[in-house]
Amino acid sequence: MESNSANNTVVKLSNENEIAILELDDGKANALNHDVIASLIEKLDEVEDSGAVVITGRPERFSAGFDLAVMKSGEGPAREMLRSGVELFLRCYSFPRPVIAACNGHALAAGAILLMSCDLRIGTKGEFKIGLPELAIGMSLPLFATELAKDRISKRHFTKATALGSTFNPEEACDAGFLDEIVNEDELLSTALDRAESLKAIGKTQLSLTRSTTRGETIRKIRDTLEDDLSRFVVKQ
């Protein structure tokens, strides 16, 4: 059944067998702006008692990252958008239920950070790019992205993924650590739901405690350094 809670129809919420499905579809690149981020956080709050959560995008576009129009509109709006984006990433990263990403297309910049914030990332075969190309498009890579990359990206690919701003095709992204497995396009959502089904029996309290022991240090560092991190963030105009 569809949720009527959020006023942003770009993010649709449905439920299947106690699994919440969040579908991001703006008809374009699935950019993350203030409204979309707020809607995603609101819907995550709604489904905290679900068995598990699946986050997916539109065909060929998981998310192209933060809205570049906002990024280039001035330091104030850009930093506020990043601040709310960090709240979204940490909400996923510390969520008390398993979070599965069904990546059905390009996942760039904040789109790739969203992947790193999810527990299990399932991708689809295709001519898609995944990665953190901030340096290549005139931006610095924020510390919050670097910290999540330290946790999720393989050491062998870390420099290429961060300091060089490289992007990866789905197979390479799986090797690098942005994805965990790749399936055919027509199997993506069913595979994500199968994985969610196998994980939904995990206890909420037990998972929350494990999040604290395995991810607490990363979360604290991101929060403690966020204001300084945002103050140093540079966008090439």
C-alpha cells in the first residue's frame, strides 16, 4: 500500500511482506536536494519497525548525487544541503533494521555515498557508472564521504575511489566495495526482496547494539567534525 505521509511524490513508499520499499524517481537523474532528502528521512522514520528496508531508484538512475543547481547557488545553500545529506547517510548507516540498496543504474557522488551507507548493495548489469567523481567535477571530497569509504571500500581501491575521483562499472564497483553482488536487471528487485526477507528476523535491539560497536566510532567522527568539514568544502563555480 502506498504511503500518504510525505508531500514529496519523488520518493514512493510501498510495503511487501513487512519489507519497506523506498523508490526514488524524479523522472530525471534522481538528484538529492533538500526536499528529496527530507522525504527519504521522513519515510525511514515511518518504517523503523519494518522487517527490513529496500532503497531503489528509477531505471538506469539510482542517484546522480546532490543537486548541482543547489551546489552552485552559493556556499550557504550548498552546505545546508550537505548537512541534511549527512543526516540521511547516517540514518541509513545506523538504521535499526537491515537496509538493502537495489542499485538499478548510475550512482555517483552522493548516490555512491548512499550506497556506502546501506548494509547490502545489489547492482544490475549495464553500462552504468558508480563512484565518487567530486574531484573531477571541481569539488573536494568531504571527510564524511572519506570516513564511510574507509569502512566500505576495499583498501586496494581506496585511493583510486577517493583521491583520484575514479568511477567504476558495476563489475568493478563490486570488486571495489560499492556493491556486494550483481544480477540481471529483471532480477534486481526480487533479489533485493529475497535478501531482505532473509535478514528481517534480526532483532532490532541486537542490531542497534551491533551498529554501535561496529560503526559507532565512524559515526562519532563524522558528527564531531561535520561543521569543520562543511566549512572547508569547496565547489568550483
